[in-house]
Amino acid sequence: MAKAQSDRFSTQQQSLADLAKALSHPARIAILEVLAARNVCICGELVAEMPLSQSTVSQHLKVLKEAGLVIGEIDGPKSCYCVDWSKLADAQSAIVTWFSKTDTLKANCC
Amino acid sequence: MAKAQSDRFSTQQQSLADLAKALSHPARIAILEVLAARNVCICGELVAEMPLSQSTVSQHLKVLKEAGLVIGEIDGPKSCYCVDWSKLADAQSAIVTWFSKTDTLKANCC
DNA sequence: CATCCTTATCGTATATATACGATATACGAT
DNA sequence: ATCGTATATCGTATATATACGATAAGGATG
């Protein structure tokens, strides 16, 4: 179920927006922080740390997984999630690049 | 009409999520790019450049204004928008800081 | 095999976002 | 004052997001 891609906007604009959307909920920020802070991938522990139900956490994890920011592996009856550092680095770089590009265009205003 | 702030998450997590939400639509990315590229603040020109109706553009502008990324001034019958570079810089810095913090926690995984 | 534990998905209710046309507002010009 | 232009807001329809309980699925364990 890939994104619709409305073709009204460029792929770059779309993908930056998609990335931002993945980060646009505090629960997902919090999940990433917890995942990053643990040296072992957890899952049930994640639910325990979050002020949300198990199903809701699972849903947020799905969003993060679809955005590629998180990797999920099934490990027996448990699932093991961890940050995809490579993708996260790409994300950061995309954001920084966009800001820089925008900043370069800086001009007088109002 | 300030944000609800659910208090389930920290203020930092919430504000980063809010920022991401403001950037989570390609139209708003595009608007920021156009505003940044012009050395004069525009508005109707903005609508002309966007594949969206005037009212929809105005709505996106409102979101950007509420997020503080854009400044809008009424100038006669026209409105004059421009990027709030200071806020944009703050935003970039907040994002970069978060990524750095997260990266510091980097640990072994799966 | 029956059962337990863990996690994903389903069903559903509610809220928010998105888009557009229509209308209101605000000002400049005539 | 009237008209025209430019922009914001309203009304509304539709889509997506969010949250949770309930249920299914998958493997471990007795």
C-alpha cells in the first residue's frame, strides 16, 4: 500500500512531507526516543513505557515502519523493533538539505 | 486557539511533533519554497504558482502562520507573506538537536 | 494438543485534515 | 458611494488519523 502521490507536487516535496508526517505525532517521537535509548530492541516494554494502549502503540509502530524509520523483526512470539539508523540519517540529511536550500534563497522581506 | 497539549507527552515531544505536522503536507513545503525564493512577499502570486484553489492555499498559509514559520501582513487589499527566518532557524535547530540527541543514544540492535 | 503470552489486525467511534465553492471583508480606484 | 480586486473565512463533503477494546495469529510451554 504505497502512497498515492498526487502528482500535484514534486517527489521531493512529497517525500519530505511524508517524512514530516511520520514525525508529526508526539507518540511517534517518543517511540523513536525509547527505541534509540535502549540497547536492546523491545516491544512489550515499549508499550509499558507509553501512555497508550497496546493496539495504539502497534499502530504508531506501523506508521514508523512504513516510513522506514524503524525496523521490525518477528522473533518468536515477540516482535523486536529498532531504529533504522541509516534511514534516520538519510532523513536528517534530507531535512538539513532542505533547510539549507531554503536558507540560500533567503531574501528581503515585508 | 492554542494547541490542546494532551499532557501525555513532554512539551518537547509535542512541539517537535507540531513542527513536523506543519511541514507534513507537500503544499506547505511548496509554499515555503516559493516564499523563500521570492525576494518580495507575495500572495496572489503564491496562489498562481500552486495547483490549488485560493481558499485552500489560504488555509495552508494559516497553518504555517499558526506554526510561526510564516509571517503575514495585511498590506492594503493584498496580504504580504514571508518566511519568518528566525523561526525557521529555530525549527531547524530543534530538529537537528533532536536528531543529534537521538543519535547519541545509538546502540546495538536486533 | 491445550494453554498462555505477545503482537498484529479488525471494528468502530471520534477528531482532524484537506479541498473547494461561495461568501464576507477590506481596501483602492473611479 | 460604487465597483473591482485581493484575501480570509464559512459551509460542507470527503478522507485520513487517532484511540481503544476485542479478536486473531503465531509461537512457546506444559
